[in-house]
Amino acid sequence: MMGERIGITPKSWTMELHHGVLHLGKRWYVVSAEISSDGRAEGVRLDGPYSDREKAEARALQMRTDSD
């Protein structure tokens, strides 16, 4: 069953820290989570709000770079 998609997690996510951009209402957020080998999102965190998508995406990119 390893490598199989569980729940709503994207197939490309593995047991690593991932960052994405989320639009809620009129604001943008960066959502971060560690996806375990069984597909569970652990340590989910929401950062923001950001005034626009570009700022949120820039922050998500910075978070990805910082975690490498």
C-alpha cells in the first residue's frame, strides 16, 4: 500500500514538509504540512493572511527554500 494516495493528499506529496497557497474569503494563506508515509497530514499550519496571491506564493517559496 506504500506510495498509494490516501484521502485528499496529492499523489506527489511524500513524507516531507510541503507548502501551498490557499485562498479563504478575501485573503491568501500559506498552508504547511508534513505528509507521513501513510498519507496523513501532520503538523498542519496556516500562515498569513497575505493581501494577494503573489505575496503568499513568494512566502511559500521562501519557506520551501528555508526548509531545504
